[in-house]
Amino acid sequence: MKLRTQIASVAAITACSFNAMASEASSWTDVQWSFANVSVNQLDWSKGTEQRNDGFKEDFVFLEVEGGAGFNWGEVYGFYDLENPFNDRENEDGKEKRVATKGTMHYYLGDSNFTVYSQVYHTNSKAFVETNTVVGLGYRYANDSGLWIKPWVGAHYADIETGYNGSNGIMAGWVAGYGFSAAGQKMSVTNWTEIEMLRADEYKDSNGTTGVNGAVALWWHPITQVSAGVQYRYASNKLGLAGNNNAMIYTVKYNF
């Protein structure tokens, strides 16, 4: 059996286990909180990033569907991005239509703030197809000031269609946010970061020993249905480039 099939089996078994535990604890219809939105986004790479990529990276528009929900047993989150939606998949590199998807789950461990954490990220383009799976432990923290943070750490598995497939060290990260008011307007700051460590020798030969990936964003919420934001996107030894990447993302969301 190919290793990528084994990895897919591990991910499937993990998802099925979580479903079984969730079914025992509560119905999936017992939603305690939820959100969903669609957005239009413009990503502009920095000039330095474009120069280091010799023109491979192009600014692009992407459409996103995003949502999450909380239950008494845990919580789930996911997004689906369609990049260069009005182009063809066979366009030149950097301008081709691409897809990126991500799903995460925190399964609560009793009454504690600790969780079993699982994450799957998949990117699919003409030249590059990769799936990353993480299974490990998480934690949840929030206070009355509007601050919340959810750190996690786990074993990392990489499956690259034309490259390395197998265990790829560990990945750690967090998502965090803070809601506040300024000049009578509802605002928030959010951040997500992922750090890949102890990468496999076959993987780090072309991708570096450690990878960092994330974004920090400032959001304005003028009305319940609409949010607008600006994000600073950063990465190191990720996104197809050994070295640093950075970009700005300008976003308008419609909240359901």
C-alpha cells in the first residue's frame, strides 16, 4: 500500500473516531454557536517576494466560503478558497485557477480546556498538489475582555503528489482574536500562525528545516451582515518558496 494511502487512512480513521465520540456526546444539530460568510479577497505580494520568485508569484483575487460551529462536545471550522476564479486551470504559473481548502476540529476533553485537535489542509493547482494532516492536542482560552486564543500542537503528515509523502515532524500553531470598539465602531484583530518543525530530511532538502505560515488582520464590522478587513500575510519556507514571503490581503465579507 502506498504511503499516501496509509496517511489518508489515518485521517479517515481519525475523522470517524471523532464522529463516533461526537455522536455519543451530543447530536450534531445541538449547535451552541455558529458563523458563516462568503468573501471577495485581493492578495498583493510584496515586491521583494515577487523578485525572489522570478515572476512565479502573481497578485490574485480569491473567493472564499468560511464557517464554523460549536457543540457541547467540541467545535469545527473550515474554508474553501477559489483562487483566480475567472482564469483557466491551464493558464501560466501564478495565473492559473487554484483551490485551497482547510478543515479543523477540537474535541473537548471532559470539562477541561484541553482538546484533541485535528487539521487537514489541501492545495490543488496545475503544478502543485499537497495535503497536510495534523493530529494532536489543543487548548482553549477566553476572557471577558474579548480576548481568545486556541493553541495546538501535533504530529504532521505531508502528502505531495509529485514529491515527499510521509511523517514530516511536528506542527504547532494557534488562532487568536480580540474584539473591541473604536470611535463607536465594532472592530477586531485576529491572528493565525503555523510553525512546522523537525521536518523529514527528504522534505527539508528543498523546503528548509522549519516553516512558518500565518496572517494578522484588522477587521471593521459596520453592520452585522458586512465585515471589511486588511490582512498582513507572512510565511517562511512555505508557499513554494525557500525564504520569506509576505503580502497584503484586502477583504470584504458577507456574514450570514
